[in-house]
Amino acid sequence: MLKKILATLAMLFAAASFAAVDVNKGTAADLDGIKGIGPAMSKRILDARKAGEFKDWPDFMQRIKGVKEKKAEKLSAEGLTVNGQAFGGQASAPAAAAKADKTAKPVKAAAVAADAKPAKP
């Protein structure tokens, strides 16, 4: 009986130690408790939160310097949430579209003009 009680207490303690911290509700101490967030980042989060709550992960990543997709994945795995949501692994569609536009190679005008000419019989 005693072993069952101890096992139950151990499981409760383990679950409590991995409680999720929401960026819109957590204190500086709560945020510092997340692996990957130090005093400087928790201050940036609290300062940005004064301007308004974070809507979602893309909003959080845009407003907090040093947090991109890779960092967001790690923070989420450590228990950080935005409005109760874990990181989904994808940036917002407009951000992804902008990145795709930057990486696309421009088409040369001469190549377009050559394609537009009719073939000679």
C-alpha cells in the first residue's frame, strides 16, 4: 500500500514539474524555469507582452528577438505555450510565401521573349 502511495506521489510530482507555461500568463520566474529561456529573454517576453498579448506562435516569433522556428520547437518541447497551444512546426502562411518569393530565381527577359516567338515553318 505504501509503495502505491509513493508511486502515485512520484507521478504527480513528475507531472507538476513539467507543467506548461503560457507566455501570456507566466511570470518571469515561470519563464526562466523553461530550458532555453534566460533572464534576458524572459525580460524581452514580458516587455513585449505589455504591448499586448501574443496571438499565436508566429506573432510570438515575430515580436521576440532570437526566436525562430527551430528555437520555437525547442521551447515548445520544454513546455512553453502561446494561448495554450504548442508550436505547430510551421510559420504563418504569409511568412512562408515571402520566404518562397525571396528564394525564387528571377526569369530573364530574353528567355521569356524567346518562348513567346512563334516557331519558323
